[in-house]
Amino acid sequence: MRLCLLGAPVFQGFCSLLVLLCGCGDGVFAQGLAKAEVDVSWSREIWLKGSLFEDGLEQRENVAPFVFGQEEPSLEEVYPRYPPPPLFYPLDASGAPIYGIEISIEDPSGHALSAWHRALRRAEREEGQARMVIFGASHVAPDIWPGMVRKILQKRFGDGGPGFVLPAPPWRGYHHEGLEIEGGREWKALRYRPQEGIGGRFGLAGVAIESEAPTWGRVRLIDAKATKFEFFFERRPDGGIFEVVLDGQLVGQVDTKSSTIENAYHTIYAEDGPHELVIQTLENGRIKLFGVAIEREFPGVLVDAMGINGGRAAWQLSWDEALFSEHLRKRVPDLVVLAYGTNESGDDHIPLSRYESDLRQVIERIKRAVPWASCLLVGPSDRPIILKNRIALPRQRTFDVIAVQRKLARIYGCGFFDLVAFGGGPLHILEWARARPPWAQRDRVHFTRRGYERLGQVIAKALLERY
């Protein structure tokens, strides 16, 4: 057996220069993620009596409201300090190192994930679902690490379905694990664009799709099952009609015309299985869709992942709050995850005080919408500054963003997961990108599938630590 050796000086805050040395020696180090299976037997008749949407929602709402303005730590108190990276990493079957340190979710109060753990206990007793909603940027958008979290937790607690998606791609490369999503080119993606600075009714995912011309969208469940498809859409004076086809059979025709702009929903039920859902717009008006929630009416875990490439947390402040809050409440989350910060770490032109103020407002919006839910902040990833002479320096702004997130997590009773610590400290992304096979992409910002899957494994384990 071989073990990868990594040496580096001690990190205190950030260092001006880091030299990464990789060698190999003999040794054995093993680790694993325990998984357990639950045999779930559940019927729609029992489910529709109200396990989730009546009693379950009542259980979630029956909590004391969160009081803003908890005692605030200074940024100095929460500024990140990193130990040296590990000297040894475990190896996979091929002898390659397994990066990604199994860190915990920071939770000084000990209660940040209480609502989430209560929901998991309901799922394990086959009395309901544990529902998670993840918001973020390009680390979240491909649904790789959220998909791994979904896979691990559903294996243990039961499969609640693939979650919330757009029924046609809003951009090239749109992806959700276990699904194949296609659509016509006539769709226009509506979302906040910083160069325009105009907010709007973008819905739960922060992006809607719209078309006036006849077009189509298809969601094929490849490695997933569902019994329920709920469309989130908009009724409007110039609204048109779209048809819903399930497994080749027309199952609905939805009229979106109304005298005023309204939030609307339409649900299709089916037998449990890997279906193909198709929507077809007709030539008679404008269709605006916010997404479709694809679920199984069984106890278990359901994970929604909404990521926008290039996104910042502050973009959520441009989303119509009434619409967003209504959509979020309909998802009945037990845990809301905000996985932002990597892009903000490059926003040196924005004062740190403004970043903190914007993030406060985003957290408070979510607290107002779903006060019963646990919350978790996932910090920025390592993003070094690469100089022309090929010297890499840690990015000061990354540590500032981490300090702000850690501070607000304490104030608002959220957990905090440090992506830089998970990777092994500042500048670890250089070693990840240099590894064979690589764990990070050549841009030294994003991970490869291998790296994201490892992140999902570690977060899934951290979410169960105090369960």
C-alpha cells in the first residue's frame, strides 16, 4: 500500500507564500462512511391523510420564532486559523490519494441542525420526510455534491424523489443527477443579471423559463422514481396553454391565462416508477414556468439543489420576496443551505461591510419564510491569486468572507461548513489540480466530479454527526 505525503508550513490566518511538496511512502490509512438501509413500505392512501402537508407542516410551524439581533462576535473572534494540512491521506483501490478532510459542521450552540435531525427521525420512523433546499453558485449548479448527499441520505432514510428542477434547460449544461433534461431553443431564461441590475419574479430557483412560441421540455427519470409532479408557474393576462404528457399519454392541459398576474400550481400523480415527463406549449400565448417538483410520496429524504453559475448570495435580494417565500414554504424545508462565497471572494470592489449587510438580509428573508427550518452556511472554496511569475498566494478576501459567514452563522443560529478546511487549508486547490487523476479543474477554482463527490460524502456524514 502507498500513502501520499504532503508537507507545508503552519497556516495562521493566511500566509504570503506556500510551497506544496508531494511524495509517497508506505503505509495504510482507511476510512469509510457508514450507511444503513431502511425498508420503506408506504401507500399513497396513508400519505394523503396528511402526514407531511398537514400534520408535518403543523409540526414544523409549531416552533418559537427566531429573534434577530443575537450577541455578535467580532470578526477577529471568528477569523479562520488553519493547521498544517494532513501528512497522510487515505488511498483508493488504485493507490491514488483521497483528498478532502472529514471535518465537522461548526455549531457553537449545539442546536443549529435540531429541526433537520427531528425530520430525519420522522423519516426513520416512516412518519414523514426530511426535506433540504440548497442554494448556491457553480459549486451547486451541476448537482454533483448535492446529488451525493441525496444518494447517501436516501439510501439510509428512504427515497423522497429527485426534487425541484426546471422542466427544460435554462442554459447549456444544465444538469440534475439521475435525470435527463432537454428542451427547445425557444425558451428564454429569466434571472437576475448584475449588468442590468433589475430584479423580478424569478421564483424558488432564482431562474424561470418563458416562451411565446410553441416549444417543448422533457424530463426523463434515468436513475430516479416519482409518483408526483407539481408545476410551479405564472398565470397572467397574456398567458397561454401548455400540455402535459406522461409516458407518452396526454394527462393534462393547463391554461395560464388570468386577468392578473398570479402564482399557480398544477399537480400530476402517477404510479411509482421512472417516468418521462414532457411539456408542450401551444401557439396561443406566453408561458412562464418556475419549475417542477418531482417527488415520491414515501417517507425519506428529499434534496432540492438550486445553483446559478456566477451567483452571489446577494442576488437573492433581487428575487421577488413574496413569490420566493411562497415557493420556499411550499417545499416545506427542514434545512436550508446557503453555499455561496467563492465568487464574493473576488469582489474586492465591494466593501466587506456591504457583503455582510447583504448576507444578513438574505438569511433574514429565509428565516421569515420558513422559521422552523435549520440553516447551514457553506463557505467559499480555496481560490488562490496566481501571479504572472506562476507564484500562488492565498486570497485575503476568502478569509474575510469566511469570517463574515462564521460570524453570521453564530448570530442567526446556523451551522457553518468551512470548504477551505475541508480541502486541507489555503492553496490546497493547487495540489488537487495537480493530482492524477485530478480532484480540481485547471481553473483552480472548481472541483472535478471526483472532488465534488468527496465533498458530498463529507457533508452527508457531517449532517448526521449529532443525529
